Amino acid sequence: MDILDSIEAMQAWRRSLPNDARVGFAPTMGNLHAGHISLIDQATQESDRVVASIFVNPMQFGANEDLEAYPRTMAADLEKLEAAGTAAVFIPTIDDIYPEGIDQHTAVEVPGLTDVLCGASRAGHFKGVTTVVSKLFGAVRPDVAVFGAKDLQQVLVIKKMVRDLLLPTDIVTVPTMRETDGLAMSSRNGYLTPAERQLAPRFSQALADCAEAIENDHSAVEVSLNTARDALTDHGFKIDYLEARRTFDLSLATKVDEEIALFGAVYLGKTRLIDNRVISPS
């Protein structure tokens, strides 16, 4: 497995490949878990060589968010990536990605889809995501890139960016990996106290129960959402948002007339958890 610690090294590695080699790409911020490895596995199926990146992107963190506290586990991450068969790992520095600083760097913004849900709660977050992903795509030049369904809004934003900018990269969505108790795998789960970790699966269960209720009665979207909100609040969760939105444009859904998804973000103690459930029309 090749370790590429600069944009120049990444570009040179990419140029060294045969012209017909299909490259898969899994961008990460490190602190890898089984969900990340499922991305590598999917990328392996989609390509001839897989590149992963590890870069904790400061542009997508807000002023009061956990950039400095974000866990960095490079040695363990590299072991996991090598064991998964990754061909190369791209580990740029902040100076590589933002040589003149974040404020002076060209930004890529996707309108509409980034105004709601996490975009409304985390000002500037998606501008940071789309800017860094577009730059990583420029360095890696992947034929296919894989993203986890847990961050469904992010997936929709990236897909629109790729369409709008005519980028030659296929975007593949990989199903959410869950713990045995249903909690969606996330690097931020490590922030939970033992007591909070015991409680956390109630979030995914509330979404699952809500989705089942809506599937059984497609006219009961708001009633089902309120039931889920009440259940979470009663168990000590602070709700950022819990909404049903159409997956093609993230507009609010009041009935299941097209494919929709339940999107949720909650705080348990100081930890922010996100999850979703997709509901298809009958």
C-alpha cells in the first residue's frame, strides 16, 4: 500500500497507472470503523485500484464544533486500510489543501440542498464538504467514489455537485453500517459516555418505528414524526431536527407520494448523532 503525503505524490501515482485502470475513491476523515471499511469493499468491487484519503477538513467545522477534539488514529487507520486491500492512501496536509488559507480559497457551493437539515444547523458545513471533495477529486481523478448512506444529505449534495460541474466520477452510495443494537456506526459514537451509549440506540429505533408507521399509513407523516419526537425527548435526547423530506430535492414531505426519507439529528449529552430511513411509495 502506497502512502501519498502530498498532492504532487498523489498526482504522480495517478499518472503512473495504465490508462485503462479504473480508480475507486473513498474520502474519509480517519478514525476508521467497519462502516469505512465497507466503503473500501464497495470501491474494490467497482474498480481496479482503490484510493482512500484521510484528511480532517477544517473548512467543514463550525467555530464551536469539535475540530481539535476530532479523534486522529492514523496508525490504526493505515493498518485497517492495508488489510482491506487499499492500493494507496492520500494524506494531504492543511497547507496542501488550503495553501493560502481557508478564507482565500475558492469555494464550491451547491444551492438548495444545503439550506436545510444539517445545512441549516451547521452554517458553512456543506461549503466545506463540497470544496474539499471537489479538490480531492481533482487530485485523485477517480472513476468512482463511494459515500455512506448515513450521511444521506451529503450524498445528495455530492451527486448534484458532480452533475452540475460535469465531473467524470460515478457516485455510489453504500448502505449504513450499524452496531448490533442498531446504532449507526460513526466516529462520533466514541464521544458517548457508557450511559449515553446504552441510550443511543433509541434514536435509530425511533426512526425505524416512525418509518414503519408511515409505511402502514401514508397519510400519517406528521403524526408519526411527532410520536418519534416525543419518544426521543422523553428519553433525554435534544432534537436538532427530525423531518420527512423528498429525496430528489429535500423539500418537506407531507404524504408518501414519492420516495422520501426521514432525516434526524439529535444531541445526546454533547454528542451529535445523525441517521435516516428511506421510505419508498407503495
